[in-house]
Amino acid sequence: MTELLERLSSGDEVYKPDNATMSVATVKDYESVYRESVKDPQKFWSDRAKELDWFKPWDKVLDWNYPWAKWFVNGKFNICHNALDRHVKNGLGGKIAFYWVGEQGDKKQITYSQLLTEVRKFSNVLKKLGVGKGDKVTVYMPRIFQQIITLLACARIGAVHSVVYSGFSSGALKERIVAAGSKVIVTADGGFYKGKITELKKIADEIKGECPTVEHVVVVRHANSFTEFTRGDLDWDELMREAKDDCECEVMDSEDPLFILYTSGTTGKPKGVLHVQGGYAVGVYTTVKWVFDMKQEDVFWCTADAGWITGHSYIVYGPLLNGATSVIYEGAPTTPDPGRFWSIIEDLKVTIFYTAPTAIRLLMKSGDKWPAKYNLSSLRLLGTVGEPINPEAWLWYRKVTGEKPIMDTWWQTETGMTMITPMPCVPLKPGSATKPFPGIIADIVDEKGNAVPINKGGYLVIRNPWPSMMRTVYNDPDRYLKYWNTIPNVYMAGDVAHSDKDGYFWIMGRSDDVIKVSGYRLGSAEIESALVSHPSVAESAVIGKPDAVRGEVIKVFVILREGQTPSEELKEALKKHVRTEIGPIAIPSEIEFVTWLPKTRSGKIMRRVLKAKELGLPVGDTSTLED
Ligand code: WTA
């Protein structure tokens, strides 16, 4: 065991691809494909783009006006056409696009042609509600077919969707609706998670009156919870009953916005990462095909929620662009028991399974007996995303699934697609996301942009543009510029990493104040501003604290206002407050009342110092700390 741990930590533990994997692998030799791709990335990407349907081809592959990119310039395109119409036209109409499994075990399925019909109808519904090209639609829904139908209908008519994860509460929802200026909200009466119903419509009702741009709320009846319809509320089923099922795709420019997805950064305000129709499609199409080696007979299951980028790219758009069959499961991995994931894999004969390290660690804690109960022999490829995976969890995941290759994919909301990731032909090292995807030039540098030696930590950067990169931060271009000018001429991801002697990348975690709790992305400043909006709180500081299962948990330090006394009740009240302001995912695990916080002379809280003290690590440079 010690020997294995040594090999793991030195990066010498390597798993070569097996014959079964290689016999079907689309890309057989990473090194030569990569070398070729970065000699001429534009040729590489235009060859990929040609596999999709364009109403009119592009005049120019890339217009790079650092740091502003336009890909497939003047190309006319529609991602929904490519995700649905193209396949139906090619005879795949009868193929299952999605299986759906409810938390209570109920099952449904939908074919490509059925999905196309539903999308056409909902496109007409949106049009009737006055939604057109460029209008924003906020989607606040559980993991149900209607969520996917809504996204595709928006794309079809050129409206811009902004999905808010259903685990966010009213405060976060309102902030995102107002920031996007949405005309319509599409929601549901409720969704199921861990045996409970989250009443989404009720949450939306709390803030509807404070969102002046919203004209209509469309509600799907899904959870049979009592929902009162008030003025402006519309019933999905009624609207769909009356809707016609013919609706042509809007001819979009490849650079027209497809969606805004709000994500956390270093300030209290979430950023609206904006992705466009053409380049995004090319990126997610190619990575599903090459990283997950998608074949017509595969059954793909990405366990994410479409409320996050992983769901956008690898539940909705990427798989559909490949004509794949995917699984959606609305529920928790441990409901009713820790065998849930494995039982769905057995039942639906899932071949490719993509999940988060936090889920693997949770299931690992429940023991080998759960996966052992099920026949998992359909699996041929595995994936992880969202946070670093520790080698122990990696090895367990591999062992219980019959030694299948694991694609540890590093990427971000901003990158749109997997960036540092194996493909099935790449030898694997447990805990390493291995190498850059073809066309991507990644590096690890110091703050001036100089490459750091191997095994030395530095900032993870990307040196060249790629098609599915975000185009801007909506209504906040300065925040976009920051990614590209903090270190001159490169895209700074916000992660620290090191590389080893074989050129493998090892992602170590964030270099900023973004926290990853169970793979969910949250910002320290966001949680701090939620806390200071409580009448008892004067100041607060939030750090991520390592946790064996959840990756990180939230620890907060609170200075109370004059006259307030620390108590257990107050701690509970603060947790509840964060829950309402942001959502259950942001509830602090630990609250400590303090009378002082380390600050710079200019008044900025030094979270780094708090974290070092909390973890018993050296506090590092404190020359900027006030007396
Ligand atoms: C982290 C999720 C290590 C990283 C797709 C990144 C990872 C942030 C990995 C983006 C991985 C994602 N190994 N860390 N394989 N994948 N991360 O925007 O810190 O929710 O910057 O996108 O997740 O989170 P986001």
C-alpha cells in the first residue's frame, strides 16, 4: 500500500488503455493528433465544424482581436437544428434521446422526433408570449424533459436562456433574473430531491414582483404540489395543447448569444458568462465525440443538473449534437439507498458514466457492497468533473466499475467544454486530468506569465482562443477582460496546478476566493454579502475548508453588531438566512463568532490568512496586513 501511495504521489502509477477501449477509440494516438492540431488550430476546428450543418458556411474561421474572439465569422447556424432536426432528417427520429428516471423510480423516455415536436410547440408558445431573438428567458426547473425542451426552444427561436439551478433560493434567483432582464420565467410547481419537494414556483412567487422585466411565468405541473396561479402565471400543459407543431429554426449568426449562465467569482455579484451558438456547438460536439468516444449504440449518463455548465454542455447540447441516447435522473445519489446510481446503470445499460468526485467519495463511504449488488458490465468509459479527484477515490471508482478508463475532465463555465482531459487512448494517472484537448495550448506560469519548472505549482493558463470560450461577461466586459489581462496575453483560469515529467497536468484547486462545495461553485464574497444582510452581522469572512467527502465545506467568521450576543440560536438563524438568500448549497458548515478579522491596510479581508490559521499552515506574506 505504501508503495502504491508513493507511486501515486510521484505520478509513476500509469494505466495504459486496454484493448477493448482502443478497438473502438475514435482517436487512437493522442500525441500525433495533438501535435497536428496546435500547428494550425484554425484548421483543426474548422474540420470539426464541417461535421455540423450550416445554413451558410463561415467566411473566416477566427477573428482574434485579443482578447475578443469571433469564431466561424458570418456563418449561419442554429444549434437546435443540429441537435434535433438534423438527426430526424437523417433517419434517427425513432432513436431515444433521453431516458428519465424519477427519484421515486418512475420512468419515461423521449425519442428525437418526439423531442423535436415538443420543442417546436414550445417555440411557438414562446413566440406567442412575445419572446423573440435576443430576449432573455430564465429557466428555474427541476431535471425534467420540459427543462431541456425549454432550452432547445429558446435556441431554436434565438432567445437567450439563463438557467438558474433549482437549488438556489429566492435571493439568488431574483438577482439573476434582474441581471439578465428576463422577459419570461419558466418554472415548475416543484422538483424532487432526497424525498422532499422543492416548491420552485412558490420561491419564484416570492420575488416575481421585484423583477420588473418579467411579463409571464410558465409553470409545469410536475410535483403535484398545490400551486396557486396568479396574474401572469400560465400553465405549460394548456399552452402546449393549443400550440402548433411547426416552427422553423431561426437562422442565427454563429456569434449570436445562445445562453447566459451566472457563475460565482471573486466579488459578491455573480457573473453572466455568455456563450454563442456556433463556436459553443463545435466545442461541445467535438469533446463528447472524442473524450467520451460517443457511438450510436452508447447510453450516456452525466449525473449533473442542467442548472450548471456541466448539464448545459454534457446533458443537453453535446450529447444531442452527437445523436446520443442520454439518461436524466431527477434525484439524489443515495435515495432511497446508496445503490441508486448503480441500479440505474444496470437497468438502462449505461455505457458511459460521468459524475463528480464528491458523489464518488460519498458512494465509496457507503462501501463496496452497493456497486457489487448490480451488474455494471455495460459500462465501458467513466468520467469525472468539477473538482480534483483524490487518487483513492479514483482507484475505487475504477475498481468497482470493472477497471474502466476514467476521463478526469478539467474545465469551467467560462470554457464551455472540457479543456484538460484524457481521451480513451491516453494513458491515465490517478488524480491527473492528463493533457490538453487538441487545439488547446495550456501552460502553468508564475504571476508574470513565465512558465514554471515541472513539479512546481503555478497558475493554470490557456495561451490561445478556442471556439467554445465565453465571449464576454454579460453587461460587464471589464470582468471579461480580467481573465485575459491579469497575466498578459493568456487566459487565466483561476486554478493552481503543476505538471510532471511526462507533461501531465495536476490541478490543485482555486487560486482565488471561489469555493467548490460538493462540486458546486460558490464565491466567498457572495456568501459574505448574504451574511452581512442579516441585521445581527457587522462583518463576515468566508473560507473553504477541506472536507473528505464534499471536497470543501464553508466556514464563516462573523463579527456581530453592537449589542448582539453570540449564541447557538443565532448560528441557526444565520444558516437559515444564507439558505434563503442563496440556497441550501451555500449553508455554512461552521460559524465562528470573532471580534477581529485580518485585513489589509486598504480594508480588504485577508481570507488567505484566515484559511492558513484554520488549517494550521504558515500564513505566508503578511506585509500588507494592517497592524
Ligand atoms: C474546478 C465545472 C480539478 C476548477 C465544469 C475549475 C476541477 C472550476 C476539475 C470550474 C477537474 C473542474 N479537476 N478541478 N477535473 N473540473 N474543476 O465553472 O477549480 O462550475 O476552475 O465548471 O471547477 O467550475 P465550474
